Amino acid sequence: MTTTALTQLLEEKNKWRNALQTIKQLGPDKLKVIQATLPVVKEHGEAITRRFYQGLFEKHPELKNIFNMSHQRSGHQPKALADAVYGAAANIEDMSKIMPVLERIGEKHRSLQVKPEHYPIVGEHLLGAIKDVLGDAATDEILDAWADAYDVISDVFIRMEDAMYRTTENLPGGWAGFKDFVVDKKVAESDVITSFYLKPADGKPLVEFLPGQYITLKADIPGEEHTHLRQYSLSDRPGESYYRISVKREDAHDGDPAGVVSTYLHSKLQEGDTIAITAPAGDFYLDVAANTPVVLISGGVGITPLLSMLNTIAAVNPTREVTMIQAARHGKVHAFGKHVKQLADTHPSVKSFVIYQEPTQEDQAAKSYDQEGHITSEWLKSALTLQADTDYYFCGPRSFMHAVHKQLKELGVPANRVHYEFFGSFGNIE
């Protein structure tokens, strides 16, 4: 896979943007109602979306097969939906202003197989939730205006996602819906992370992807009442004969239950077994057309999309400067450390740093890390050559993401040079 081929893939992928050239217009009177009620909807946003999901699943329990029910219990999904509804309504006059958000949601929907027939169901229960939460304050005039606003917003998503579906299916090796893959290899990368090498069961060529993207995996687990869908980043570069995902086993911790799917994959899914996935998706990917410096900052299993980027640069653009910073608790849970070190040793343009929060005696004896503790802005300033044209990509746990984002801001890195991926539901980086 060459840089030119990856650039062409990006151009094909972005054809969905044409959907924003024609957008339904909200009438001026209804626009005024939306603008006047936005503060109230924002204030009660999470209550509205919690009520929305409650009503949706009561009437349409089959939709539990699409939504991540763990994120429902944690409250992450209702908050993410509340932010999305408010953001779209606040920018309904010019939705091109929130194009990155639209892309993120559209890619997620395409990966999860959200279809046009789902939107009227969502609209019905969203309006019902607004009425239930706001009570008598939700007059017929207000509900009518929000119904029209939802029609405008859903029309954009339906046309945008239709373009995404068609592009994915028409690419060489592309497919519609879920496709069976065989586990060709299963490799333990650390005490908690295992890689699964997946090859198409039909033996056909793979559709290419952009380094940093993910697939959606469908797990029908014995004893579970509904299907589980999970997104996993592709952890190797495009152009191989397989897709690789590297999954952290989420054990029970601090009152949170063990991860249903990750535990199943680690303990039950074996070489030779079949699993269904959708074609690669996602809005977090390497700018493959650029030749400017790159810094990749990972926390724990957040290394997976960044490793795809690193491997791609080393393979197709080996003179591009790239620095990989890997943060982990200690060496036993640190995945791909030897691989990254080997790349750094054999590629002059690749630099690598390792930070262990709690290094073991074995780590200390082997001197297998560069810094103890956490990443700080002071350490970043001392370790990196801060250049105006450097792009920073980072991924990891939520607290790690917030910290890195804050540190990059403190160092004066421009917002357009900062790129990140939240695992699971979308989060607010601030």
C-alpha cells in the first residue's frame, strides 16, 4: 500500500461531504423557537436522553443489539447523545461548521449498521422524551419546531451515511453489512492484551483502510440476551493479508464488572473460529498525504490505532519523522514495546520513549523505560523538538486523554495539530 493509494482512499472516503451541499431549511419562525429553547434543552439534555433510551428500549428491545449497553449503564452514551443533539441543533443553519462531529457520528453509524428506517423511531422517542422531561413547558409549538429540526438533522445523516455505505461497498474488496472472518492467529502481547489476526472466510482480498481506523465486531455470546457490538482499532498497517485487532481484557475493577466481550474474546475465541465484522470505519486517521513530523502518544491499549500509523509511516514513508511515546503501568502490561524499539533501532527517523507509572523491579533491572510516573508538559518539552508543523495523535483512557490534551495546550500546540480518539462513547476532551 503506497502513500498515493492511501491518499486516493481518503478522497473516496470523503465523498460523503457532498451531502452537506444541499440541506433542508428550517422556517424562520421555527428557527427562532429552536434558538430560544436551546438553553433549556441543554440544561436538561442528559435527563432527556436518559428518558429517550428508556422509552426506546421498552418499545424496541431489538435495538439493544446495536447499542453498547455497558455505556448505557455508565451514563456515557446518554451524555454523548445530549451533546450531539445540542450541537446539531445549535448549528442547524450551517452544519458544515460541525463537519468533524458529523463525520465521527456518521462513521460510527455506518460501522454499527444504523439505517434510514431507524431515524423515525429515534425521532419519535426523542420528542417524547422532551415532552416527558419538560412537561407543560414543552408546548405544541415547541414540539413542532423540534420535530422539524430533527427532520433537517436526520436528513443530513441519512444522505451522508448512504454515501458512506455506497463508498465502502464499492471499494475493491469492500462489502455490505457484517462479513465472516476466521481467526488465523491469536497472540498474547502482554499480560492483558491479546492480538487476533483476522482473514476473510471467503478468501477474497481485503478492502484497504486508513491507519487509525477501526472495525465493528459482532459477538453472539452464549448466555447473553442480546448481541454485543464492539469497535476495535486495527493495530497493524494497511496492505497486509489480514486485519489485526489487539484487545485488552477488561477485568472487574473498583465495582465495575468485567468486560463481557473482551473476556469472551480472550477466553473463548480461538484460532480457526469465525467472527463477523463490518468494513473499517472511523474519523481518526493519519494524514497520509503529509510529510511533516508526527508525535504519537499512547496510554495502555490506546497504542493500537497509533501502532497502525507508526507501521504505515515506517513502511511507506520511512523518512518522515515520527516519535512514539508509550505510557503503561509497567512492563508486564506493556504491549508492542519490543516491536516499537526495533523500529526505532532500524529507522533513523523513528524515536521512541517509554514511561512506566509503576515500574517493577524487573523493569528497573532491565532499564526498559525512559521515565517513571506520568507524562507532563515539562517532560514533553524536554523530550520533543517542538515544531510548528508537527501533528500530535494520542489515544488512551479518559483521564490520560484529558491530561495529554491539557499538556499540549500548555505547550502552545495549535488545535488543528491535535488529533485524538476516544474509545467507546464520544467524550468531551476539555
